[in-house]
Amino acid sequence: MRRLTSVHHNDVYGVHILCYRADVAVRHGLRHEPEEAVVSTILNPYINFRGQAKEAGEFYRSVFGGELIGNTFAEFQMPVGPDEADLIMHSQLTTPGGLTLMISDVPSHMDFTSGTNISISLSGDDETELRGYFDKLAEGGTVTVPLEQAPWGDSFGQVTDRFGIGWLVNIAGPK
């Protein structure tokens, strides 16, 4: 068992990356508390903004309570313009009641349409379960990033289902 910490960012190809390994998150400077949590699969909304993620995160924290953590594009040396370096690459609100909300800013080189700025993240360590979800979501949909080994050691993929909903699937790699 391990406590999971997540990191989301957009790589140089504009692909949304989800890192759900505590060791990688620590290496990138995110806090990692020592307590353990049993997690099989987590499903949560992921909301994107254009320059308003920090403000939105603070607002949602005022509504739901909990702890808000986050990182900027600059902290991960991501390829964005200098005027976007301090925007939120990934932020996560976790409440005492178990709610999780992920938030980020979309850099100007990526498409953004208000109202379609939400996706759903499935993450955990049960490979069979998560691959099954990915395959079923892909039926009649479009795989935008194949579910395969990612640079951080996990398996990651993105799919837009037949209803136009974007899904991020991350399977934790070996410990």
C-alpha cells in the first residue's frame, strides 16, 4: 500500500500527462505525507481554465474545504511562454470527506473552449480494471493517446468516448 500523489501537465506535444506515483511526485517537489491510503481506482473531475485555475482552486476550497496543492508550469520547466510560466499546471483539492477535484490552466498553444473544459480522470493500480474501462470507453469513441507505458513509469492513455467526454486513464507502474 502507498499514498498516491498526482501530477498533471501538458508535455511538449500538448498531451495531457497524469503522474500518479508518489516517488515521481516527490521528485518533482510535491508534498508526500507519510500516511498510507488504500486506493484501487479513483474517479474524479478534472477542470481546465484559461488563466483562472488558481482563483478557481481557492474558490472551490472555500466551498468544499480541504487541502489544495498545486504546481506551476515553471516549476516543471514546461514549454510555455514566459507570460504563462506561473499559471497552474496541476492543482488538486482533496477534502476530508473524500472528494477530489483536479484543476489546471490550459496554455495558449492548446485549444480551449469554455464549457468543454472538463474531463474525467480514472487512476489507480488495478491494471485489469483500468484497461477494461479504457477499452469500453474507446468503443465508438476516439483514442487520443494510446494506453501504454509513459515516461514516468506508469501506463497512461486518453480517450474521448462516443458522447464527446474526455477520459484520462493512469495505471500505476511497478513499485
